[in-house]
Amino acid sequence: MTHRIAIAPSGFKESLSAARVAEAIAVGVRRVIPDADLDLIPLVDGGEGTAEALALAGGGRLVPCTATGPVGEPVASHFALLGGGTAPGPLTAVVEMAAVAGLALVPPGLRHPGATTTYGVGELIRAALDSGARRILIGCGDSGTSDGGAGALQALGARLADRHGRELRRGGGALHELERIDASGLDPRLARTELLVACNPYNVLCGKRGVARVFGPQKGATPAEVELLSAGLERLADVLTRDLAPAFTPAAGAPVDLRTAPGTGASGGLGAGLAAVGARLLPRYDVLLDGLDLDTRLARADFVITAEGALDSQTVRGKIPAEVARRAHACGVPVLVLAGTIGPGAQDVRAVGVDAYSSILPAPMTLVEAIGRSGEFLADATERAMRIMALGTRLAPLAA
């Protein structure tokens, strides 16, 4: 009997792409079941690797460029053009915010989300427009910023001013000083371009579960800085709603509530900033999994293995393992999750269809060592899991 196993992981941040994670898991499986029928389905969530993955899946190409990084220095970045311009309809570009404003681009000693900027995201959007794109998909995830997309709007031509009329300095730490936004300089091509933001709908801009409070500490914010960022994002929402959003609200349909609408908190509030200039905020998997036929492929499998870098309370709030488990559970297919680390709230994943989960780390070690050997650890952990399953299969008839 041939075992059909679907391997559908996310990437491990700052370590392995989703494709390399899938390959490492496949190595571990084949050590135990050499003739297994493996279906490798590397998945992206809008973060690191999204542009490359969609370019490969859609017959497109990466366009290298230099843009402003999250700490204000130039970085080598890229965006993708899909289909090589041969597909019907407008030329589509993919802008991956992590490629220019991701946390991996912020040196550990400079992880102060009050100072980091999404300015480079706006520069990538302009570069995509210069390439002829009139449909731009912006992938949100793995951000190192918390400026509500203010930097991106500045790069696109908006002027953000304080009460003295001075241009606001970059970074979320200045947003509480915002007085008005002048949209007269915005790139006019935006009005003729479809902007689609692939985001986690659980992330909202403001309130008790606002993005600064949930993710600010992960990006290096102290408790006091979290409150300053929260106040700044509240102020940004007010001014965007007053000065900018009304001009970009479709004639049919209600305007987006920039404080609490699903996805407004994506990538440190980038979702809200882009929604204010007419972008549509879409659940990321509705956009990013299009064309993969994921449900059919999971249903064909006898067993599914997925993975992510950290399994914790955030996993059920829209992370890839939870999405895979939800879909596999609907097909009655069991799911194993492998994770770099297991944190508080990891047990919540059982509610979305995960049958078992395990850490890949064989012993306590430094983060540097864990990252450097993650491919090796993934293969070994997969082998261990498969041998335990094989043992359970042999014992089942005895128990019966």
C-alpha cells in the first residue's frame, strides 16, 4: 500500500523558505517510508518569500531594485511581475512588504518600531507602477514596522504634517504629532490601479487587540512605547478618515472603518494606510492560495504534515498550520504540526483540527545554532514522528 502524504508548511522566519522546509520534511519521511507518494505544497502567508513563490507559481519573474529599508538605509529588494505580461487583463505585480520593511532587515540593536518605516513599500509600489502594473498585490507579514503605512503614503506622494505644517518624521513614534494629510501629491496612477492587500483579517489597527499592543513587544517596543504607538495609530486613523479616505471610498459600498476593520492592523497598520487610498483588504489565503487547488490535494492525502517556526497562541489567529489543519479536518485527514518552538497557547491548535504537534529541537541550544541547523532538525524530527506512527500502526491490531 502506498502512503500518500501532503507536506504543506510555511517557511521558518530568518531561516528556511517554505520550499526548503517542505524538502527537509520529505527527507525525514523517506527515511521511514521510501516509497511514500509525497505532495509538496510550500505555502506563503504574505511574508518572506511571497513574491518569489507567486512568481514561480504564476510563470512570472522577480524584478530586483533598491529601496529604503525599515531603518532608513537603502536595501536590495525586489517585486514580482506575474505571467510575463502575456496573461489576459492588466499586468499584475506582487509587492512583498517583508522584502523592504521586514523584521529580518532590522538589526537587533535597532529594533525600535517607533522609528522604523514602510517608506520602501511605497517605493516598491511606485516601481511596480513604472513597470506598467495596474493590478498590485501587496503581501503583508513579517513586518518590522508599526507606522500605519504612513511611510508608504509619503513615498507615494502624500504629505503628512504636524500642527506647525512641518513634514512628519518617519516612524510610528511620530504619529501622535500628526495634524493633517495633503493628498494632492499622491501618484495619480493609484486611481487607475487595483490594489489588493493580502492580510491576516485578525489584525486590526486600534483597540485592546490593536496591532501595537499585540505585536509591538515582538518588534522591540517597551510598554511605554507600546502606548505611544497605540495613541499614534489612533491619531493616524482619525486623520486618514478625515483627510484622505473619503476621496478613495467607492461610490457603492460603505467606507472601511480604519480602526477596527479586518486587516487594518496588517504589517504594523500598513493595511489601514493602503485602505485609505482605495486598496481592498482581503483574507490572505483567499488570495495567496488561489491556483494551488489546496483542498483537493489535502483531500487526496492519507496524512498531512505542516510546519512553522513558532507554535503558540497566535497560530490559530490565521497562521498557515491552522489554515491547513482547518481545511484537512474538513476532509477527515489527520494533521501533524512540526515547530521550531512551542509556546503558551499551542494546545489551542487542536480546536482547528491539529491531531498532534511536536518541536523539532532535540536539546536546549542558542537561537543562532537552532536557525543554522533547522533543516537538519526538521528532517530528524520528521523521521522520529514517522517511526512513532509506524510503531502505533503495528500496535493497533494488538490493542484491538
